[in-house]
Amino acid sequence: MTSADIKEKLKNRTVGIAGCGGLGSNCAVALARVGVGTLILADFDVVTESNLNRQYYFLSQVGEPKAPCLKRVIHQINPSVSVIAYEVKLDPEHILRYFKDCDVIVEAFDQADQKEMIIETVLSAFPDKPLVIGVGMAGWGMNETIHYRNSGNLHICGDEVTEISESVPPLAPRVGVVANMQANVVLEILLKP
């Protein structure tokens, strides 16, 4: 498949990204670079200076809402991508409303309870829709522990073990690896013959 074939196949596809932090912002940028036609972004948070060690934002955006900031970043990278940005804390109702027409949904939350909520919501309401999640990306090194596995339409990226803590913070290299792995899984799903 050529680059032109890939671009043609992706231009009419839609990917929802739940959370625009380290995983979501980096995954969205990767998908925009390859030409996914529409990205639906949802996040309630604002950019902070402490986010800049792993999230695709800039110092000039500190204090601004993440979803519209990421939309502007994506349009600087690839203005042909349609970006719909929601400033909202996602709950089951919002997930059903905003992501119902997506070909694939990417989970990019920080909190375990939020991850559990989106997994339960998507698997019960949209059992045929692929959900790509990130679990275990804190710290540094440990390259051999990051992997991919799937269980039906649930696609898991990360080491599935390493939780964020004061002594094991989320840092750009491992967060970026998992975010780009998520983007790669999305492409694999969307480009299946």
C-alpha cells in the first residue's frame, strides 16, 4: 500500500480520543500526521507547566483548555484534518453521544476509575467498535516491558503494570512510546483490507 493509498483510505475515517493529556495529545498528533480525516477530542482539563514534560503542548498554552489547544496544534500540522474538540469531563452519556460515529475510540485517561468507566461503556454500548487503551507507561527505561495485546475489540498498549506515582512519574519517552503504539494500532485497524 502506497502513501497515496493510505491517505485515501484514512481521509473518511473518524477516531475519537478520550483525554488530551500525554497519551491523547501524542496519539492525536500521530494520527493527524498520517491523515486520519476526523478526530474527535474530549477533555475537561487545562494545560499546566507540569504537563509539558510529556504532552504535546507549548509554554504559551499554559492555562488554556487542552482540547481546543490540541485542535490548534493539529491544524498547524495538518489543516486538512477535521477536528471536533469538546471541553467536557467524559461520563457514559457523553461517550455515547460524542463517539457513537467513530470508527475507533482511543482511551487516554489518567485515572483507573475513568479507564474502567470508558471500557465498560464502550464494550457494552458499542461491542463491535474497537477501543484502544493505554495501561502502564510511567517511569523510564524498561523498554522490554511495553507490549500490545488484544481481547476481541479491546486493544491494550503499555506494560499493564507500572502505575504513576511520585517516585515513578509519567515522562515523555515511555508515554510517547505507548501513545504512538496506540496510534499504530488504530492505523492497523483502519487499514485492514
